[in-house]
Amino acid sequence: MPTLDAVRTMLHRRFQNLWAMVPSLSFDFEDYSDEMIWIDGKPPNNDVAFSSFACFVRNVLMLYRRSTIDNFCLTISNLGEKANDAKIIGDVRMWLRYAIEKEVKDLHFNYCGVSFDLPPCVFTSQSLGTLMLSGCTIKHYEHQSHIHMGMLTKLSLFCVMGSTKTFNQLISGCTSLKELIMSFAADPGSEILNINAPSLSKLYLRHLNYPCTLNCPSLKMLDIGAYERSPYFQLSVVGVLSLHKVNLEYLPTRCFSGEVQPFFKLVQNAEVFTLSCKAFEEISSVEKIEFPQNRWRRIVLNLEWTGERCLEVIFELMKKSVNLEELKIYAGESSGDSQLLCSELTACVLPLLKTVTIHGNHGYKKWCEGQLQEIGNYLWEE
């Protein structure tokens, strides 16, 4: 339960100070301030609210009895201009250092002001297994030895500011990293983001504004997405040997400009391949696509429309997917040529497959069932 509720259990004689032995501590300034008493129908101002919150956190940390912490979550939001107040920043940094000194295993930190600089001790912790950062800044360190988290297996960065050189040092300093989530907006620059992680198995890239190079020989899953395209994001692969799953919400810049074939060669050894509506539309806009032969066993396509060009792209994918066993299509409510899609798939594509799943509107369910009845593992989902 939230730490605020856990502390309240001391009011019951049966529990007394049992809360001081809980393995997890969670502090959320917004939740705390929402419970404060309003004066004259107005909420307390940020100065009063944070002073009370800081007093609560200090008392909890002072009375905490465990020698270690399993999970430490700290969320500071809705501070407005106070987010850059030196005293507030000093308190928050002290609480983070406390968690590190307690050999915290999982640290989740969310701060509303991007000018917040994390204390260096976070990046030298040998107890952290999971680190999630949001809304803060990572400074550049001159020597890579200043960043070393040997036990860290999962790193999540959301709206975290810093240079590509700093991120390169951070990733290289996590020698046991298995899962990496990067979602941040930074000023475009010429430096390349090098994701050099030998043990990394899952990689999620969101809203990147830099060229990116992957050197991840153990990578199993690659997920690329954004709300809109960045003209600066490009992707190249140096060493990816065992990719299993690829999910594309949009294509890297070079693909959009016509270099589709080289990109698909990078992911041709994956087994599961998923294209969003936007990515499929971008591929379809490129003339004369020649997909390389691949090892995809499962393809998932999201379609907002169907038609001649749509079918051409699907057929080209099928022809080069010699190991394909499952096809899943999300046809959408606006697919006006659904009967054509089902008819052509039945004649040209389906004999190669073991399982077909089509998500779509109810209007052509009966048609699909009639066309696909010869497929034993045909599924219909709305």
C-alpha cells in the first residue's frame, strides 16, 4: 500500500510500528497534497504543501527500521515554479541518497522539473536492479568509470535530458542490462546514440531525435514508436544476431525517404513482425518494394484501408516469408474493400499458412467465414 496509508496503521494498537518494516516506500507529493485540509475553500499553496510533505518524508525515513529497501518510489509533480527551488531540490536529492545508502533494489523517480540533476551516487549503485527515471537531467561525466551499475537489468528513461555522449556512457556502464526503454525529446545533434549492450534482450525506442546504432548481440525484441516522425532519427545495426520480435509504429527516416530494403535486411531474421497503420502506409507509399527473403513466422498488420496497393504489399511480404505460419490482420472499421482482401488472401496467401486471425467490423464477418472455411485454424475476432 502507499506509505502514507501504511503509516496510518500505527493508529491501531494491533499494528503499532509494523509499518516501519515494510519492504517498499512510496511517496507521491500530488497524492499527499490532495489530502491536505483546504482553508477557506482553497487548496494549500505549494510552499505549505511541500513543507508538510517534506516533514512527513523525513520522519518516515528517520523511523524506518529495515537495513535495506526493496522498492523506493518518489514522485514530485505539480510544483509549478517551485520545481527549481534550491531547498526542494536539496531535500529530494537527500532522499535519493538515503535510498541508495539503503541498497535499494528498484528505484522509480519522477520529477516535474527537467532541470533536476540526479546525485552521482545513483549511477554507482551496485544494488539497483531496476531504475526508472522521468523528468530529470543526467549530467555528462568526463570518465566512464563514474557510471557503473553492475546489477542493473532494467533501465527506463522518460523525458530525461542529457547529451548522447552521456547516454552512451550510461548504457555502457550497465553491464548486465537486459531491458532498455528510452523515450525522450532532446535537441537534435550530430552525435550518434550507441546502444552497446551485450546482454540486452528487450529494447523500446520512443521519440528519439538522434541517429542510433545498435550493437546488441543478445537482442530478442525491438520496438520502435513515436507520436510523430523525427527527421533526425535513423537506425543502423552493427551486431544483432538473435532478434525474435520486431514492432514498428513508424519507419526510421532513411526508410521513409526510400531506403526500405536495407532496413528490412536488418530485421529479416526475426520471427514475429508487426506493422502499425502508419508504418504500413509508409511502406505502401514506396514504389517497387523488393523485400528480402526473411524468417518471419508470424506477421501482424494494422490496416486503415484496403485496395490494390495494400494487397500488393501484403503479397510481397508473403512471398518472401517462406517460414510464415500465422497471419493476423486488423482491418479496422473504415476498410471499404474488405471482401477483396479476403478473396485475394484466400486465393494467393492462405495456402501457405497454418493460422489466420482477422480483426474487423461485423459487416464482412460472414464473407470471411465463407472464404476461409478451408483453414482449420481460422479465427475471427472483433
